Amino acid sequence: MASDNGGGAIIAAFILGAIAGAATALLLAPSSGEETRRLLAEKARESKDLANDAAKKGREFVDRQRETLSTAIERGKEAYHRARGSEEPTA
């Protein structure tokens, strides 16, 4: 079973760093207020999309891990009951 220790945190840190860097660059760049607001709004939309994608991938990962864990528990129960000599597990 593959482990993703801290992968989500690394992605989140990367996204937050990219947002902070883009915002800083936009605020310090010589451009009109209207242009800066337009660029900030565009970057905010892009960041929202990135965050949504990261959240979706995180949910998918958790769902896969939950399914893997459930399967492993069920197989463990079956193996235990076979080893004990009973055909069907009791609930």
C-alpha cells in the first residue's frame, strides 16, 4: 500500500506560495489600478480552480485509502475465521 505522507501539505504550501508570489508581483508592478484589479481577480479565479482541484484530488485519495482499509479489514476477518475453522464470520 502506497503512503502519501505530507503530499497534500506540500501541494497546499506550493499553491499558497504561488498565490503570495503572484499577488506581490502584481502589487509591486507598475500598472494602473484597473489593470491591477483585473489581474488580481484573474489570479484569484485561477487560485480557486487550483484549490478546488487539490481538494478533489485529496477527497479521491481519502476515498481510495478508505476502500483499501475496508478491504484489508474484511480480508483479515475472513482469514481469522478460516484459521479458527468457522466458515462464516459472525457479526
